Amino acid sequence: MHCIDGFWDHVATCEPECGTLTPKGEPLVINGVNAERGEFPWHAGIYDKRFTPFMQICGGSLATTTVVISAAHCFWNDVEQLLPAKYFAVGVGKLYRSWNIEEGGQKSDVGDIKIPPRFSGGASNFQDDIALLILVTPVVLANYIRPVCVDFSVLFDERQLRPGNMGKVAGWGLTSEDGYASPVLIVAELPYVAVKQCIADLPFAFRSFFTSDKICAGTKAVTALCKGDGGGGLVFPEVERNVQRWYLRGIVSAAPSNGHKCNVNSYTSFTHLLKHDEFVKTHLNNRM
């Protein structure tokens, strides 16, 4: 700021800190699964209001106080195509899958859903599988509710997305290939896999679904993402001025089917956020 003729040339504004974890999180143990409140303070649960109680169907990442980034396939079917926003609600600051909001959580109806114009579900092999949810009620940032960092620098993106670099993703998805949805949020650590390696290892029938806007992460055994995890954010850490921040790089899109509810022996494809920079920036800037 500069003082010019007795007046400041602009007024300073405060931007919320993004991508930082909640310090001194509360450790919880449920059914032998360790979780920590505040470990994923940007993670949002997406709920279908046509069920009683509301049913959790997907995940998302809080980008601003009014915008959640998720996957387009969560809000689409081949008959109606893009479903009305009034069908959906969002919960943030949640550790438990149930719609009932625990202490510190917040909820909002969805006012609008923005998806790329070319998305058409399975008919286009889930290309452009990204959605921006515009919330009716703005989120109040708090100890366990913080936005994820979003950055569109190509060089920074390439530095974070190197084969073997470990990212994290969270969800309430199935806990085994034919199991049940987890009642508590689970965080998984997944290595980034180079595109060429991913395509070589994917089943031939699934390769057409690995479109030009996809990246790949995971292992071919042990750790996998399942039904209910779609739309969740794949994030990678960066230390800046001794502060670790997490940056959103991908959105859970699809994985090959193998006859089970969940394929635990395959990589997962993620919509690459950088490939949709103009789409995301346009709607984020309109909501700032």
C-alpha cells in the first residue's frame, strides 16, 4: 500500500489460508480405522436429497466459501443427463458419513451445478469429468473447515506430479471390493503413476476411458478407491515458508470394472485439474 495525497492507493483484504491442516487434530478410532478430525478440512460430502435420510453419493473439495469442486458423473444419468441442483446438498467439516451434522460441521443446499459443455457421461468415456457446485449457503471457515489450494502453474503442476510422488485422497467409499461404505472418513495415500505406465497396465477395454484430461494414481493392489469416493480430491503437499500446504491436482473419476463392487487391483483415473483451468478459473472468479 502507498500513501498518495493523504490517501491509501488501495485497501488491503484478507484471503483465507488454503491447504493447511488443522493443528492438534482430535484422534478418533472407529471400527479399528484411525482417522483424525481436521486431516482433510476441505473435504465435502455430496448427498442426494431424494433419499430419506439423505444418501452420501460422492465427495468434493471446498475451493472457496461458495464453490465445491467435484466430478460431473455424480450429477448425471443417461436419461435426464445433468440432474437438477435441487436434488443435492453438501456437508463440510464432517468426519462421519451420515447426513447428521456433527459438532463443527456445516451444510448447504446446492444452488447450481456447472459442468463442461462436452461432458456426456459414459457416451464420451467420462472425458471432462469435473463439476463445480455453487452453494446456496456460504461456508463459514473454521478450525476444521478450510479450502484446498488451487494453482494452475504448469511447472508447479509438473513438479508435484512426478512418478512415485505421494498424494492423498479421502472418502467414505466401500471398505472392500464387495463391502459396505465406511461410516467414518478414510484417508488413503496414493503414488502418482506416469501416464504411459498407467495406460500400459490398464485393461485394454478400459484404455478408452483414460482420456486426454486424465492422470493416474494408486497401486495395482492393496489400496483402491471405490463407489462413493467419486469426486474426491487428489492432493499433493508443498512446503512454503515452513508451512505445508496441500494442492488439488485431480478429481476421482473412474476405475476399471472387474465384476465386483470395487476393483482393488487397478489404478484409479483422476480428472486433471490443470486441463480445465479456464473452466475452473472462470467460475471461481465469478464467485469471489
